[in-house]
Amino acid sequence: MPSQNTNIYLKNFPSLKTEVLEQTLRTYCARFGSLSSMLIKPYSDLSLPFAFVCFESKEQAQQCFEELKVNPPYPNLYANWAESRQERNKKLKSALSQIQNETNLFVKNLKQSVSRETLLERMAKYGQITSCEVKLPDMKGQQSIVVTKFGFVNFKNKEDARNALLMAREQQEIKDLFQDGQLYINFHLLKSQSASYQNMRKNKLLVPNMIQSMPQMMYPQFEGYARPHALYPMQPI
């Protein structure tokens, strides 16, 4: 349970007026005690409606939370303990560390002219590399798409990999390897893990804190590349 365990976060509301939602929540919560505050964020172009209800005591909040899990005021209503941005970031970082390979970097949108040797040479300045691979994706039936390469660079230790991830993005000699300057370097995730990571990021972005709500951020989607359809073994150096 988060440190602020008198504050409950709610989402997945039906399409009703804010006044109706507020009255329903106040009536529902009054069964368990007094509220110190309530915030309802209505639907907008940037986010779906959500709400916070904050009780005067932990005991009241706990009783309401338990009842919400078995008998919510609306079907499919999502309820959880509200968390600060710092708490959410800490949880996301911890979960991500369990699924990503912190020594293996995945790069995509590489120019067709980039070879394994070229990528290895440019990345070796950041630390000892144990393996490096550059591949062309299977583009059958997609002849109209600009074909770009993808690759993997595996460092001996995670400190060098992190340094490469942070520093390489700012170097022109690295940017020159990518089609139209659209650079992508990140820790490598398995296909199944990638879906889990995207879900975590989505949930993190859609749960604002109570003091200041943040709109859902939009991340750039680069055209002209294809994801690998399978894992490729990397050649040892």
C-alpha cells in the first residue's frame, strides 16, 4: 500500500455527466466515512475520465477499497491506491529491470549501407563489446516500404551499455548510421516482454497524481522500419 493510503484512484467510468458521477461517488463513499477531498477529471481529448477520493482516516479508506473490489458503483470500475509520480516511477523502474537485458542494445532504422563492422566500430568507443549483429528484416509483400536494417550490440557490462545508450544518441557519427536521422537505440526486449513494457508505460502515463494531472504524452513513431519477427543469434567477436 502506498504511503498516501487514504487516497483512492478510480477510472473506467461510464459516459455520464461529471455532476452525476460526483453524486454517485459521494453517496457510495459516505457509507464508509467522511471525505477530506474529491477530484473528478472529466473526459478530454488528452485523457479519459478519472477520479480521486481521499478519506479522513486510513481505516475508512481501507473499508471503501475492499468494497470497491467486490461491489463497485459501476461495472468494470478500476480502483487502486493513488501513488505519487515518484512512487510510480520507482515501481516502473523495478519492473522494467526484471524484463530487460541491460547489456544488450537494440538499434533499428539503420541505413542499408551500414554493416556489422561499421556498427561495431562506432559503438566500441563506449566499452568492450562481446557481440554485434546487423540484419535486414523480412519484407515479403511490403515492397513499398523503405527497407532499413536493425541490429544488436551486446556489451560486457551494463555500465558500458547504459553509457552507450545515453551518449551515442548525441554523437553525429552515430546519427549518420540511421535513415533520415531518425535514431533509435534502446535496451533489447523480447517480443513478449515488449508488450508488457508498453502496458507499464501506458498505465504509468494514465495515472496522474492528485496535485497536478498530466496529459498523456505522445511519443514519435518512426516510419520506414520493420520490427524483427524473430530473435537472431548474435555472432561472437
